[in-house]
Amino acid sequence: MRADEIRSLADAELVARLAALEEERFRLRFRGATEALEQPLRLRSIRRDIARLKTVQRERQLAAGR
């Protein structure tokens, strides 16, 4: 996901996407502890997407507070 794609999402979509990525990250971490992952770099991309989503969320919080 790119930052401009994330900024075009509504707040509810942002929260839903964040929850889905957190769930996927949990499942991958759990599976990675028990067996080898087919795409180990997927964890990195999920982690970065979560960071981007949280950054946009925080930007919106700060913009609304002013």
C-alpha cells in the first residue's frame, strides 16, 4: 500500500484495514513460530503497512485537534 492510497480511505475503512492487517500479522507470526513461512518477507510488508496506517491515523487526529 502506498501512502496516497491510504490517505484516500475513509476513517472506518482505515480502522478496518488496520484490524485486518494486525490479524494477518498475528497469524503469520504464530505460523512462523511452528513452521517455515512460504513468504517470510510478507511480515515486513505487513508491519510497514501497519505503520503507514497508524501514521495517517495520527495525522488525522492532529489535524482534527487544531
